[in-house]
Amino acid sequence: MVTIVSDEPPRIVVGVDSHKEKHQAAVLDLQGALLGNRCFEASSAGYRELETWLATFGTVERIGIECTGSYAAGLTRFLRERDVQVLEVNSTHRATRARRGKDDAIDAEMAARKALSGEAKAQAKDTTGFIESIRLIKLARESAIKARTGAFLQIRDVLVTAPAELREHVESAGGLRHRVNRAGALRPDLEHIDEPLQAAKFSLRVLSRRVKTLDEEIAAMDAQLSRLVHQCAPNLLNCLGVGVQHAATLLITAGQNLDRLKNDGAFARLCGAAPIPISSGKTNRMRLHRGGDRQANRT
């Protein structure tokens, strides 16, 4: 009997439980045996150390990672640059937590087992192109919108308790934008800032200037978003009722590597707009899937 010995390194499957400062990695062979479990820094040096450590076990077949779009975004980019197949893994099942408990080593091993069994199928998003730029700008824009709304509400609240003559003067300007402009034109006497009237004028002027500053920031981000979306998906903007912000949200949900979505139904499920059966016995009913990206669902 002749035994054939292959010179090729063994194939392995890896799972990673990611955190802000540390990543825990577990290695399985293709038969499911646990080969190693180790913690690494969430940094460029830590990624290289992980790569070197994995090479001692064999060639990575695929790797399942939790939080590829947040804590593990840097590691995901590092691995994709080396043509490693990266799969998105959801959190550990409740049954596993109840049976085995929960810690980083267990979560990493369970991520590896999901990748090995085929339960984890979703390809991680590519965050190295146009759409990642759109996501970052839109993220900053949303925070500016929220801050501007807060400033509007604070102007309203200050006016509610301001001295009557000041409140009547500002509110007589008309709509909200006109009130903001009139509040910005107030001239408080800083020598008498201890008086409620002057303090109210000062507060209203500061809040008005904050609104105008945020208006400028939002306009600048809208211009950049418009340029990026027109370059990335001009046909999408030709659809009825789809503006730049709608298109940007849908692009962020789909991701740069659209090939990870097999068909329209997969995208509908990702947006929480796919029907799922809720039938029992003679009843035949459907309802919309309640999961998915809620921002895309709203869009």
C-alpha cells in the first residue's frame, strides 16, 4: 500500500470575535477540530501578527468575523487586500450561550464553526471605494442635521421664557427661519449680562449663529454627496422619487461589492421589505420581514 503525502499546506477556517481594542481568533481544520485560539491587538501590527500566526496552521479557506462594518472594519480591509474570503457572522445563538456560556474564545470558535458549516454565507462589505466615502459623509451630515434641530428647539425654548418684549420682537419676524435671522441680529449688552434680558439676547444670538454654521456644513456635505452619488449611480437618480439622500442610503445598504447580493429578493430582505410566510394549518398569510436595515426600509 502506497501512502501519498501532499506538499500542500492544510486548509483552515478561522473565526474572529471583534472588539474595539482586541480581536479574538479561533482556528479550525476542515473536519471541525479546534487548532488554536488567541487574542490580538486591533491594530496594523496586530493584523500582521494574526496573519503570521494563521500561517503556522495552514492556508485560510475562509474567515468568519463579527462586526465587519464596525470594530472589525480595519481587519476586514486587511484580509480582503490579501484575497481572503471574509464572511459576516451574526452573534452567538442563545442556545450556545445557555449551554457553553459566553466569552471571547467561545464566540470566536462559534464564528469559525458558522463559517465552516456554511451557516454564515454573507460576504463582508467592501469598504474601500465610493460607497464608503458616501457613508462617512452621510454619517457626518446626519449628526449636523440632528445638532441643527436641537438648536432650533433651544431657540424656541429660550423664547418661551424670555422677557415679553424680546419674545414678541423675535416672534413677529414670522416663520422659523425669519426668527433665526432676527435672533442673529440681536445686540446684547455684555456689560449687563447679569440681566435676564441681555442673557436671553446673547443666548439667542449664539444659537442663531450655530444654526447658520450648521447650514453651511450641511450644504457643503450635500454638494459632495451629490457629486459622489452622480458618479457612482447616475441611473438610480433617474428613478421617480429618488433623490440624492435616498440614493445614498440605498447605496450604503447595498455596499460596494454588489455581487454579494444574489438577486432582487436578497436586497428586499436586506431592506426589510421581503414577504415571509406566517401560515399555520388552513391559514395562508404573509407579512413583511421586520429585520434588515431600517434606514433603507424607511427610504
